[in-house]
Amino acid sequence: MTPSGTPQPTLGSRGSLGAALRHPRAPAVAMAGVLAIAFLALMYLDRGIGFFYDEWTFVLDRRGHDLGTFLKPHNEHIVVAPVIVYKTLFAVVGLGHHWPYFLVLVVMHLLLGLGVYLLVRPRAGAWPAVMAATLILFAGLAWQNMLWAFQIGFVGSVLGGVWAWVALDRGGRRSGLAACLALLFATVSSSLGVPMALGVAAEILVQRRTRALWVAAVPLGLYVLWYLGYGVSTITTQGLIHAAPWATTAVAAAAGALFGLGTSWGEALAVLGVIALGWRLAAAPPTPRLVGLLVAGIAFWALSGAARSVFQPPVPPDSSRYLTFGAVVLLLAAVELAAGVVVPPRLLALGTAITLLAVALGLPVLRDNAVLLRSQSGTTDAELGAMQLVQRSVPADYRPDPPVAPPLLAGGYFAATRSYGTVGDSPAELLSDLSNERVQADRVLQEVAARLVPGSARASSTPPALEQAIGASPTARGPCTVVRAGAAPTVVAAVVPRSGLLVRAEGRQEVEVRLRRFGDAFANVPVGSVAPGAPRLLRLPADASSQPYRVQLAGRTGLAVCSA
């Protein structure tokens, strides 16, 4: 009961929606609902996504336990925390299931949204805090930080910075220690933790709490020690020259990403933000938190622009992985600018509509990129499955998929599988894969196992049966089937016996040889060609799959195909 005796509205009462929304627990319930929806949506989108691109460097290159395994940089970034996470999961779940790796990213992403909620609530109110957290949790343009498990590094740095500020807001004797630990986590997750620590240091300096500078100084000092021993910089003079325009575009991209919009809309939002900042500074000094956010943002964009603007290949300023940091900084800065402004209920309704629209604009981006990652993972799994079938024939330096997984080398992969298990599809799974995945599996088999070598037919062998003969009239002759060319080019197809198949050009032109096993068509480049007077034997290694190879032969002046 309230002091007046009027019953307090409850979330389960039959009162009006407005009464329910005014219940003091309503925003917390709504925040819990948003977190639950985000968790379910991201875990659903991740189904079928496996190890991708840079993740393979952790699988192949971080298998030791020496200090360098944990401290050596990745793309100039410190990655101590991500390496610990991956190596722990390697030991616990191996490579056979990728969802535990993704689960770590999802939990960190949810904690980031919760941290934003806790920072905004005392400054703008509970319902605006729910909206702010929702914008971050469903910022679809930042999809890499939501769908690619490897991004626990970047997300970890932003998460550590946000929770350092949450700790400082809570106050108390242990708040400094909690903030320091959060910043330490930020700085060992990726080098993006450095701008976060600089932002916290700036806030403490503005507050003239010099004795509390250790909160940021300890993580920064440890980072400096790491950098002196292992750090690598890509900042160049040209990078410094191009840093400002790169950073300006990156700010616009982050502003647009908050609302599911591109850089063009973001430019207008960024201009409005600059105007609001100027108006605020003209009216009163900036809050210490605003100073800290501005320092963190400027340091992040300036350093990233100096390092990436002329990188080869140059990294676009609107790259998905850079958007979360910028979006969080801009959103929290906007809240600081609006501190003390009373938001009328009608504006809350408008804010809710804008938030839902932003979510609606971001979800298709998340969905489409999840489909893309799933497709690429399926292809990689099929390629690895094919490679596993013919492991003895695979050179150690063979790359099954350079465009999607350039760090993935056969030798390192097979070494990792002996410790962590396999990733590739089984023979049964290869048969049920998508058509394009099976074509890529055939490509791998062809590249590592198929060879056309000089040979001859055995007189006692039975001639191979043809499955297809276009523009030709086949005739059995001893161990061979001879195909005479007609008016049209000759195309024949046959199952390759386990003993191999001999191909001979009967006329004056060469015969083209194509191969397939799991695919539905002869979609890959030819294995090679057979010249007149130089018969070639196609021999393929036996393996665990009973699926036969099939060959397609094409020539203009006739050919012979013989059992070996």
C-alpha cells in the first residue's frame, strides 16, 4: 500500500498499460526480457556457424603453453584473454562443437548491454536506459561483434571499460579495485582497452582525484610492459596524415549504426551531436564522465585511423568490428549531454518507436551475415572433411580454402586434430551437404589426390562401363571402351574403378579430363588433359568413403577409356 492507502499497481494486475509501465519494477522486467530475446536470437542465428578466418590462427598457432603463446600479438593487438578462453575451450570441448565459443561472445555482449543500462539509468531514467541498452544489443551493423566468436577481444575491451565506469558510479571502498580489474580485463582483451583506460584516467583527473589514478595507471602500465616486449605498431607517417578523415567517417558510421542506418545518415547525426556538444559546453562545463568518454572516443578513432587508414589492404572506417566501441561511446556521451533534462511521457513513446525501428533495421543485417557465415562454415567443414579422407596425400602446406580461411594449413590442422578432435564433415555428412559444399569437397580431393600419370591398361581387365556418351558410339575392345567421334564433340562419363582408369586420345586432339565424387556435376576445373600418343592413368587413393569417383572425358576426335 502507498501512504495514501491506494493499492500500488502490479505487473500482473488488470489495470491500464500505463499503470503497469509505471510500476517501479517494470523497466527491470523489460530489461530482462530484452536480454533474453537477444540471447535467444543470437544463439539461433549462430546455428551452423563454425571456426572462421582469424579463429584458425588460435587453433593452429596457439597450441603451446610457453609465455609467447599467450603474449604474442595478433594483428598488433594484445590477445591474452581471448587466447586463455580459446585454449580452455580447446581442452574442454575440443573442435567438434563451436557453439561454446560463440556462447562466450553472447554472454559478453549481454553483459555489455546490461552495463549500458546501469550507466544510463541514474542519468536519464529507467525506461531510457532500457532503450539505450536495446540499441546496443541489437546494433545489427556491428554484426561481427555479435556473430563472430573471435571478436571476444574487441567486445571484451568495450565491456571492461563500461563496467569500470559502472564500478566507479557505485562508489564505495572497493569500487576502485573493481574498476581497475575491469580495465585490466579490457587491456588484456585487445588494444582497444587502452582508449578505455585513458578515458577513465581523464575522468579521474577532471575530478582532481589524483590518488585514484592507480585505477587506470595499473592496467596502462602493464600494457606498456607488454608492448615493450611483444608490441608491434603499424602507425606510419602516412597513417597519421590520413587519420583525421578516417576517424571522421568512423564517427559517422558509429552514429548511424546505433539506429540501423548507414554512414550517410550517421553524418547528419554526428553533426547534430557536435552542435549539442557545443551548446552544452557553452552553458556549463562538461561533466567528468563526458570528458572521459570524449577522451576514450578520440583516442580510439585517432589511433585506429593512424594504424588502419593506409593499412594494406586499407580497413574501411565503417568496418563492422569497429562500430560497437564507437556506438557505446556516442550513446553514453549523448546521455551525459542530456543529463538533467526531464523526458515527458510522449517523448518516451517516441523513443520507444525509434528504438523498435532501429532494431527492425538491424535484424536483417544480422540475419544476412549469419547466413553468409553459415555458408562459409559449411564450405570449410566440407573441405576439411574431404582433406581428412585423403590425409596421407595432403601436403603440409596445403590451404583448403584461402579466401575464407587463409591461416588454415593442412599440417597445422592435422596436428591440432590429434589434440582437439576434428572439425570436418564425416563421409556420411559429405553426402548430405549442400551442392556447393560438395563441389568444394571435390575440388580439395582433386587438388590433393588426383593425378594423371603415364600408364597402360591390363589385358585381362574388363572394359569400364560408360554412364553417359554424348555424340559418340562406344565399342568394347579388350580392356578398353573405344569411343569414335561423330559430328559433335564427344563427351563420356564413367565410374573410376578402384584400380584406376586409363585415358587415351584416339585422334589428333587432346582429351579433357574432369572429376567429381560428392558433387552433382563436373563443376571444377579439369584435372588435366591427355595428348595424342601419350596415354595417362588416373589413379585415386582408397579411403573410408564408399562413394565412387566419376570421370568426364571430352574430346573432338575420339578417345579410349580402359580399366587399369
